[in-house]
Amino acid sequence: MAEIGIGSVGSLLPELVLLIGGLLILLLDIGQSGQNGHSTGRAYMLVSILFLIVSLIGVMFQAGMSPVIELGMVALDPFASFLKMIVIVGMSLVAVGGGSFMNRHTNNHGEFWSLFLFVTLAMTIAVSANNLLLLFLSIEALSITSYILAGFLRENDRSSEAGLKYFIYGSVSTALMLYGMSLLYGASGSLDLTEIGAAFTNDSTLHTVIPLATLLTLAGLGFKASLAPFYQWAPDTYDGAPTPVTAYLSTASKAVGFAVMARVLIVAIGAYQMNWVPILGGLAVLTMTAGNVVALRQRSVKRMLAYSSVAQAGYILLGLTAVVSGQSADVTTLGMNGLNGLLIYLFAYLFTNIGAFMVVLAVEDYTGSTDVTAYSDLIHRSPALAWSMLVFMLSLTGIPLTGGFVGKFYVFGATVQHQYFWLAGIALINVGIGAYYYMRVVRQMFFIGGEEAEEPVKVPVPIPLQVVVALCVLATLWIGIYPPNLIEWANNASQQLIAMM
């Protein structure tokens, strides 16, 4: 059994900060509940943002540490640090940009902000878990808190429906994932991913359990990443949930699904890569095609972005499908190893999608609608929002000089490098399909409704939301124009994990 010391606890600084922050808000809420007066929730929001920033600083310190397994089940390595950075930065952006919206639409401020920090805590633990039991517990904690947050606006029927559908689908996927994990444990006799990988590598007779275990485990993790055919919950949940919750579900939560998927496949069953690569390839094609085709028919921009999120998950999965084995190539000199493309895509997608949902939040909050017609003549009603949304739509499409292009370049490049030409071809066709519905929003903002309105009604945008949108625009363009720093960071984060295959 692993010995717990001061050093071990210190290595979990980001998680401890988030835990203390969540508990502190609960205590503050309990203390205030007996007092007269109505809370605006601003204090809870500021406390949450403060603890998120301190936690982010803790992750930065972890990034410089040598890879180590703490407490026998928590991996402190560059891969985990990269994903923690994505999670905490994403949640910080959502808190700043969407916090005021949530404070206005609910009276349960303490409950919301404590859950917000707890769900962030669950995600940071999940991306660094190296033990099946800890993986399951952290993913369940993430799921349960997400169910509550999706249906948090109890007086809103669509929000309640979103939470209920998320819960029902999540319960089924959890059962399948747990069954798959039990097969891995039963065959190897260990919960530790590294030991499971060693057992499967040393005993070739265990290969018969791999296909079924992989399928069942992917059913649960594919649910978190909204892969087809496990994505049915995503459109209704994304559409009905409060927009700030939708923003983190489509980015940070999705990143966790891919992070856990990569760690399980590479560390635990990397020796049987040829067994799970065809499964991932099929899921990638099904996911990107289903998401794009259905998105074509959507009138609601929020629902369109939900199906777009499904399609983007298919592109991201290409990176894991084309991951390079550490035994087949020198990953320290290889420019595209598949996993680095997945990380680059997730990082660029974080700013692009959160930025897009923040624009949706601003328009929805003012007009009360998410229909594409609400964006008519936005270039005159709010030029900053219109130009920002243009950048995000171009990035989601994959136009050069945006972060989305760099992400697609690396995952598509890894696919071609593996000579999966048919897979790259289908992906390119899907990019063309996606461009149509992304540009439909642009057309509505710039070319529809301008002649009808003599004096356009301006869309008011709160300053915090303006700051978040501006940061997302700058980050999206920075990644697209000057990506070397991100590429080097992703290379370092991916090489150590791939070397374990």
C-alpha cells in the first residue's frame, strides 16, 4: 500500500485547493442562509474564480515536476498537467463569462458555485488517475455533478429535461463502462493501469477479452466525449442546459473523456493497438458524419453547436486512432504522433467553442432566443460579437490562421502518416459539410436584416463576457498564427505517455 506523506499531499495541491474552495462556499452559504436579505451570488463567484486561479498556479508548478505516481494511483506527468490546464482554464473562462448569467437566473448561488468547483475537482482527478477504481469514482463524481448542473434551473422545463436525459443516458453508459473495466481487472488481476498493461503484454492468452472490454469501456468514455452512437443525450442536454453549463460540457468535460480514453487504451491495452484502432476508426467516421449531417437541419444556433460538438469529437478521435507506438518509431523526433494532435486540437477547441457559446449567451440573454434569426444584422447591433463569432466559425471550420486549422492539420496529418487515406478523405468531406452550416450563421450576422432596420437595436454585452470573448478570439488567432509553443508543449505531454505502449 502506498505511504501517504506531506510530499504526496503537496503534489495534489490543485485538487486540494478546489476541494477547500468548494467546502468554503458551502460553509459560507450555510452561514448566510439564516440571515435576512437576498444574495446576488457575486461573492461566491469571485471566491470560485480566486480558487480556480490558485489551482491553475498549482498545475503550473506540477508541470515542471518529473513524472511520478502518487498514492499508487495518481499520475503526475506532463500529459495530466496539460489536461488539467485545459480543464481549469476552461472552467475559469466559463465562470468569468457566464457567472453573472447564472447568478441572475437562480437563487441557489452557494449550491451552484460549490458544485462548480467540485465538478472541476472531479475532472482534474480523472485526467490524472492511473487506477481503474479512481477512474470510475472520478468519472462518476463528474457525471453526477454535471447532471445536477444541467438541470439546475428547476423552474425551467427545458433545463429539467436536459438534466433528466443526461442522467438516464449516463446511468446506462456507466454500467457498460464498469462492466468493461471489470473485464480488464478480472483478466489482469490488478486495478493499476500500468500493471494491467504489463499483464496483457506478458500473457498473450488474455487477448480474447480485449475486443469486448474495449467496446464496453468505450461506451462509457464515448458518452463523456459525445461519440456516436453514444451522443444521443448531447443535443437535448446542450440545448436545454444553462448556456454556461453547456460551454463546459462541450469543452472541459469532453477533454476529460478523451484524456481517460487515451490513458486506458495506451497504458492498459497499448500492446493490442491493432485490436482497438479499427473500432476507433469506425467510431470517428460515424461520429463526424452523424454530427455534421444532423447539424445541417438545425435552426437553433445553440443546438447546431451541440451537433457541431459531436462532429468535432469525431475529428479529435482521429488523433487517437492514428497514435504512433513508442516501439514502432522514435516519438522524440516524430512531428506528428497522433496524441500530440489530439492535445493541440483540444486546446484550440477549448477557446473556440467557449467563445462561440459566450456569443450565444450574450444574444440569448438579450433576445431570449437561440434561433439563427436572432443573429440577423448582428454586425450593426454588436460589431464586436459579430466579428468574434466569425473568428470562431472559421476556426470550427478549420480555416488557416485559426486554432481549428492547426488542430485539424495535426490530426489529419497523423491519419495520412499512418496511410489511413480513406479516413482522411471522409474527414475532409465532413469538413466541407460543416463549412455550410457554420457559414450560414456568418451570412445571417453580416448579410441578413440590415436593410429592414433603420436604427439597429444594440445588443448589450456585460464587461466580463466581453473580456472572455476577447481572450478566446486572441487565443484562437494566436494558436493559428504562431503555434510553435503549443506544439512543443503538446509534444512533451504526449511523448511520455506514448513511450509506455
